[in-house]
Amino acid sequence: MSSSRNQFLTIKMSVYVFLWALASSAFGDIEPARLEAVETDLVGRIDEGKLSGAVVMIAQGGEVLMHKALGYQNVEEQIPMKNDTIFRIFSMTKPITGTALMTLYDEGKFNLDDPLEKYLPELSNLRVAISANNDGTWETEPADHPLTVKELMSHTGGFTYFPPIGNGPIAQAYVEAGIGGDATLAESVPELRDIPLDYQPGTKWVYSISVDIQGYLIEKLSGQTLDTFFQERIFEPLGMEDTAFYVSADKAHRLSGMYIPSNESLLRTDNLGNSLGGSFLEKPAFLAGGHGLTSTASDYMKFAQMHLNKGTLNGTRILSEDAIDLMRNNQLPEDIKAIGQPYPGNVFGLDFAVVENSEIFQKAPVGTHWWWGIAGSWFWIDPVNETVFIGMIQNNDILLSLQIHRAARSAIYE
């Protein structure tokens, strides 16, 4: 890393320290009334039949202030939610994958500005789509530069997402190529060589399959399968005993049902044939670094607290402070000012969204980094107030989930 980059990060973190000192005197400890407001909002939605249940865990300064299970993990059988209920965390997998990849950065296995094709030659000379033809071919142009690892980790590399998040001919081509399907990473990701990029690298922020590609990159750099690498480098060192790509038979009774509000009741969705992500009760062939993990609030708290602690937990170092700073600082090109709706005031680091404008994001402090999953689970890490918030739900109404997230931020900060 250049000395100027080091100086920049040092200055930026000094600003965070100043903001933390300022906020400490103005904000202080989280008031019990704010914690109660979080609970009241969730209980209200449960009582209205909009939400099945939730597990909420909030810590400040390493001390757990709240760890509550609300509602039901199985509505039909009235099985209460418990603190150790297991959830499909979907895209909350992404920061874990990014963290795993950055352990290899710490080992000198790659630089962020390296072309991806240096390590994945099967994805060399990718072109950019101009239009799709009716016969399934493409009109393309050359990429103006090979996409970099940093662009891959900041969703600016030229990829889009497969359905239902992405749409259009490129998203459909991912499905036809088996990306995210029943083939392994090694079998499916190289198929991207025949699919053009959606835009010139570095020109847009587009939420994408790039974190699944990061999972494949981890496999290539480490010589291990992604699940083994996660287990050895992240889960075992942090004591994340209930986090995996599937829920084993002896823990299946702890897996929450997934629901969507329908006609003033809740419709179970995880048992439908086309349920997003499969059953999560069997080991998948495709180890999805973008959306594949199941976890608990307690396990994810350990991961998030490690990040808040700048790479360590209980004396075990997972990442260097340098790697942590890179992940939690804006990595977007200068011409990309924000990541847009529904995330006003946010930019993007490496596999984390990062708050840049506090006023338009329910006053979550600048530097707060966070993400969420498509079934509604969400978290944030606030280095200004030394706070970690974990919210676990299983809800397929995306707009409702975003409302819940906003309400929680408002309860804590506004």
C-alpha cells in the first residue's frame, strides 16, 4: 500500500476518533427507553400479524445490553422464538466472505488493485454488453480495463445479480449458466467467461453476484473449499458454532420458518418448491458466498464485535487493522457518489455499506457499516458509539423489512 494511502486512512480514522469523543459526551450510553422502543416496534408488528418473530441483540462497548426473542419461529405450531434460533441470513453472508478474502490479503496473496484475471484467468478478456440479440448472442465492446479485485469487492466490477434481485438478459444468462444453481463454484463461475459484463468496470455501483465470485477466488487462492476455509479461518476462531451453509439434522428444530404477510395473516414461504435458497437443511453444491449462510444472533454478534474491535475478539486476531480500515472506508470511484435508493447517505467499502451522510439515514453516525439479507435480517457496526446491532427476522416482504430497519435506527439514534 502506498504511503499516501496510509496517511489518508490515518487521517480518516483520526476523524472517527474525534467524532467518537464528541458523540460520547453528547450521546453516551444507549438509554433503556431506546432499547424499549426497538422492542415495542417489533412486538407491534408481530401482534398485527405482519411479522412472525425476531431475535434482537444489541451491545455497546462489548457489553450486551439487549438479547431478546420475540414472537414465534414457527407460527403454525406456536413454537416460540428463542435466542438460539437459527436464521437464513442470506446477504449478511457477504461481509463474512469479504472478511475471509481479506485474511488472504493480509497474507499477501493479492492486492486490491490487481486485475481479477491475474488469479482467475478463466475470466480474462471479459467484454461489455451493448445489446442482446434475439438469437441469444450479444453486441459487445471491449472493457476499457480489466476489472480489479477492489471493484469486485465494491460491486463496481461490471456484474449484475441473477433473478429475483437482478433482471434482464444478463441476469437470465447467469441462470442458464448455472450460477447459483446445482453446480459447484469451480464448475459454474468459469461459465461467466461467455457472458459479457453489464457495464464498464468502475462506472456504476450495481448490487451483484460479485461476492459469489469472491468465494471462488478464495477457493483458488487457498486451495480449500469455501466452507472449509470459513470454518478454519472465521467460525472456529470466533466460536461461531451455529453458522454454516446448512443446518445439520440435530439443529433442524432450531431453524426458523420464513413468512410473508398475506390477507392479515402470515403465509409460510420456506416450504414452497421455489423457496429462495433451497431448504438450507442439506449441504448445497453451490457454496454461495453472497447469500448462503445460516446463523444465530449470538454468532453474528461475535463476527461483528470482531470488526468493531478492529480485527480481534477475545485475544484472537482475524484481520489486521489495515484490512479492517479498508473494509469500513469508502472504496467507490470518485465519480460514484453514493449507492442510491433505498440506502440514502451511504457509500460502499469492501462488502459493507458505509454511512457517509448521517442526517438522511436516521442519524446513524458517519462510519457506521452494515448490511442485510433478503429475508430481513440486518445488522450494523457503529464505531462512533462502539455499538453493534443484530436483528434477525425471516420475512419475505422486502418493503416491510426496510421499514423495520429504519424504525430500529430511528429508535436508537433519533
